[in-house]
Amino acid sequence: MTDRWGIDDAYEDVTRTRHETSAPTREALRAAMDEEDDDAPSRARAAVRVVRQGSRAALGPAELRLEDGRTIAFDRQLPRDVPDGYHELAPRVGAPFRLIIAPRSCRLPAPAWGWAVQLYACRSKESWGIGDLGDLARLAEWSAGDLGAGCLLVNPLHAAAPVVPQQPSPYYPTSRRFLNPLYLRIEDVPGAREAAVDIDPLAAAGRALLGNQTIDRDRVFMLKSQALELLWSRSGPQEELDGFAAEGGQPLQRFATYCALAERHGADWRAWPADYRRPESPAVDRFAAAAAWRVRFHQWLQWLLDRQLASVSRRLTVMQDLPIGVDPGGADAWAWQDVLARGVSVGAPPDEYNTLGQNWGLPPFVPHRLQAAGYQPFVETIRATLRNAGALRIDHAMGLFRLFWIPEGRGAAEGAYVRYPANDLLAIVALESRRAGAYVVGEDLGTVEDDARQKLATNGILSYRLLWFESDPPESWPERALAAVTTHDLPTIAGLWTGSDLESQRALDLRPNEASTRALRQRIARQIGLAEDAPIDRVIEETHRLLARAPSRLLIATLEDAVGAERRPNMPGTVDQWPNWSIPLPTMLDELERSPLARAVASALSERRRSQLAERRSAPRTRPPVGQPATGS
């Protein structure tokens, strides 16, 4: 059962053991919503209505003002031909509300394969110590042109606060609507060639960092900031920037203002002088006017990032990755503080691999306040992440249905699930998918409720299947899915096969499930038909040939596996003990392009994709079942 605030009475863990929500936990979660009015949830539901295209919902008599300014009057039922979009409905009796009309499903992809890329780790000899959008463009061109790849799944490229120390985790961004200037290729910035005499020493210092064992984000940040400020100081009037700033409107203005304030007062808005803690305050307006040149600088950085990412996406489909939340002290939390819960963070309950549970330190949206805002924060987040991308991966897609809230100062075992209006959120994802011409993948790993995957599938959102997790052979996996061997949080093939990943976990006192790990290795050995002492390159190639048996629409291989890396990008449960999100690939991009192993992996996956495309072209076209989107739509 769920109360009016969305708080579940209990949850079941992976062993199906029921855990009741205690009275203190319920009280803490209610306090986190900061709402004393018991009628607030019902009023919020009245502020927005989401319907699917073709619905004959009885909403009249009313006048509907469309996004484009046109109006439609109707007496009773909503006309069938109302276009998708974000409209305003004014009933003859009652208050107006936002009416969102969405398509029935997301766009679906044709069969394809691609790389999963931790961009910061994928460096070339031209990089300033960190992989950048120039490197991503080069990888895209090589992968599409030479290898036949159809997509690149990239780690979240979202913004970090513009201060030192730089946040290393791409899943803890200051904003999910804007991008990280660390990924700019400086030489591609307008004016860089003319300023080469001043830029070249900074470039040399950046390239000297390529010899480091880990990514030094702070040093990269200082070098690139110096170069960018120099180029900004020499830039003249730019009509394109004017148009970009106008299109970005208030969200871009506020983000740029946050950046300027953070440079002066620190990254966490909660520690700023009181006058600056509300984005709409007169003090913030006065600051933005006085610091207009600096605010404009941060708008310029976003314009540069937009241009460079657009250049990549013209070469190959980029699949952007959407984190589950944002830094509570960051730009989005500052802008949307009235919609986010206070004094709680999201995570996961205890399970067999994480006996203490997980606390991710991210503040959740309050469900009824998100509704009262017409879902605008969610709309902006999805739309921004899909900009210049042909696909979207939603991290922890179960968060569209429910999130596990943990009260501040308590263990994960004392948390509880809070429900979200999943049907509405899925409809918005479908609408933004169609508008962007992009497909969507939902990371539905871990504890998943029985009907959640069915709802994702009905909405045209692809499921996720991992060789490490699936006991059934790949041939039995679903067609509407992304299939992969592993993820950034799990062992690489080399790490599993050599035992080095298990050794690392022991050294870090993470108490790994050794029996499960040994069983996984034995299962893979049986499935690929290789002896225990087989060469690692052969193991990696044959593991991807095994993966290629899956009928799933998308096949993804990590670059870590393509170069035989043993260390995984992230070791859950560690902070300073492991260089999370800071491990460069052991092979430079220049060498990767000549790697026999990378080509063998690509060949294994591309052969299967070509056969699938041939099968689809020769198959007779049939009408899909009711409620299912058409194949290839």
C-alpha cells in the first residue's frame, strides 16, 4: 500500500523478505517533503494532465491553447487531431491546467552495435590530459567508417561546478541540463589558431599529463580555464552566441549566474550568503548585472560545448547517459530547491552484494511538487540530455516508478520507497524521444517490480541485459534490449578472467562474493569453450562472439574490454581507496585505431548486426500487436 504522499508501507528485498516502513522513517520522509498541507498532493494532480495521442478524454467544455499559440475550443471530448506537446487547457468551469499530449511510445532503433566510452579515459596524443570532444569525434569517425558501428554510449557529460577540486563522478553533476567544459577541445574553439603563441605552452603542459597514471582533473581544469579565458577576452561580437543565449532563456541565464556565484562563494549554494540562496532574489539579479561579462563567459562555454557535441553527433549516433540525480549543492538544486526533498537522499536497500545498502547522496524530486510544477524540471532534464544526441540511456530507470529515500543520518536499511507518477513520466520521455528523433534505453538492472519492465516495453524503452547477470544464454534474451557484457561498475573481462578484480576487492576489504565470482568465470568459460589458461585476447574476442548471439537490437562493448584493461572505471563502495572515474585507458586512441583486439571485437559484433538488418529487410511487414509500437518506428 502507498499513502497519499507516495510512501510505500513496505518493500521486499532481493530475497523476497518484507521490510515494513517504520513510523520514524515515515515521519522523516514526510518532513523531507516540507509540506504541511494534506491537500497538496490532490491540488498538484489538478495542475497537470498527461494523455496519449488519440485519446478522447472528456475534458470539455474548454479552450485549449497550443504551444504554437493557436487555440482550439471543444464541447466535451478532446479532439483526436490535437498535436503532441505542452499545452494549456482552460475549462469553462475551474482553473486552467497544463495538458501534455504525448505519443504512445518512443522511437525504436534499427539493429546496431557500438562502444561504451568513458570519454575522460579515451585520450589521444592531442588531448590535454583528458579525453575530449575532439577525441570523441575521432572515435566516432573511425568506428562508423572503418568498423561499421552505429552508436557510441558515452558517460554523462554533464557539468561540474567551475571550482577546484573538480567533481570526478559523472553521476554526481551540478546540473543535468548543461555540459562540462573539461571536455572542450581547445584547438577547435574560435580564435585558438590565431592565439597559438599563447595557447601552445598550455597545450604542452596539458599533454604532459598524459603520462600520469590517473586523470588529474584539477590541473586540466586550471590549464583549460586559462586558455578559455584568454580566448574569451579576445573574442568579438558573436551573433550565434546571442541566438544560443536567447534560445537557452532563463535556464541558461540562471546556470551561468550560478557558475559566476560559485567562482566567488564556492560550489555549494547552501553555504552562500543568504541573499544569494534564492535564484529569483533581487540580490541575485543585481549580482548577475554587475558580473554580466562573467555570466556571458559561462554562456559562451555552453555554446562551444553545444557546437562541438553537435559535430560529433553528425558522424555517429551519440547515446547520452542520464544520471539519477544531481549534487544537492549544485546548480540544478539551487534552481529547483522548492521541488527537491530536503534531509534525504536516494539509494538502494541492502542486498546480497551490498549488505549495508547504498546511499548515493542525491536529493530526489518530491512527487507532488514535481506535478505542481507541470513536470517542467523533468521535461528540461530529458530534453537537454537528448540535445545533440540520437539516443538516451536512463540510469536506474526504475527511478521513474519509485526511488528509495534514506533519511539523513540513518542507514540505508531505514529507508523506504516513494512512488512517482510513472505513466506521466514515461509519456514525457516518449514525447521528447520523438521530438529529438532519438531512441531510449532504460537501465533496469537489480531489483525490478513485476510490471515495470512491461511498462517500459510498452513505451518503446529498450531493456538492459548483461552477460555477467544473465544465467540464460544470449539467444534467449529479448529483442527490444541493449545487450552488453559488463558496465562501468562491474569487472572487465580481463579483470574477471585473471582474478585481478577479485584481488582488488579483497585488498579494499569489500568482502566480495567470491563463490559467485568463481561461478561466473566458470560459466563464461563453458559458454565460450576455452580452457582456464586461454590467452586473454582470445577470451575477450570469444566473449563478444557469445554476446553477438543475442537477438537484441543493440550490442555494446566497452572500450576497456576492447583494449584488455583489467581495472574497472568505478568500484562501488569506495571513495578514496580506488581512483573512481579517473582511470585512463591503457591504450591511447591513436593505438586503439590499429589494435587487432579492438577490430576483432568490432568484427564479432558487426557481423551479427549485418545479418539482423538483412533479416529485417527480407521479412514481411506485419501490423504490431495492439499497444506495441511498430518496429523501426
